[in-house]
Amino acid sequence: MIAIEHSDDNRKLLIRASGRLSAGDYEAALPELRHAMAVAPGPLRVLVRLEGFEGWEFSAFWKEIEWTLTRSGGLGRVAIVGETRTEEWGTKLANLVTGTEMRFFPLDREAVAEHWLDED
């Protein structure tokens, strides 16, 4: 499941991802992500909180890659807050491929992740 929360100033998003993500989860979330990027006063900064994240179905993983490679130009920093080394390595790999500045933070460092997002 993907849930999205917008900041009051449209500069940031909080995306909560949990369970095993399906292509339908991405299809439901993409219009809201596109809209958030369109109304952001600059590059959109995103905090992704992985809560009980179990990975992706293959079709959802493909949609994630496709969206990231084609739409990441409107993104600013992306902080991934998660629980596992696999999530940390996935963040490092995505950082290399997307051209978007991404960092992984353990769950107990979420406040540090938020501070990093707010830095200029």
C-alpha cells in the first residue's frame, strides 16, 4: 500500500509504503505524485517511510523503475527511512541510476532525514 501526505507549503511529500507493492498501488499513486511535482515551488523533496515493507510484485517494480527514470527531473532530495540493509542498498543503487540525490536513514533517524531534506 502507498499513502501520501503533502506538506502545507507543497515543498515536500511523505510517502508511506508498506506490505508488498503492486502495479495497482503505483497506478493509484502516480497522478498524485505528478500533481505534487507540478505544484511544488521548486524541486519536490520526498521522505519515503518504509513500514513493514515486503518489496514489490515484478510489475510494480518495473513501474517504479520506469517512473523514476522518466520523471525524476522534478525531484529534489529523497530520503528513504527504512528497516533493512536491503532497503539501504536499494537506495544506494537508485541514487546511482536516477540522478536524484537519495539517502537512506534507519527508522530511529527519521528526524535527521527530515532535517537533511530541509537543508539547502
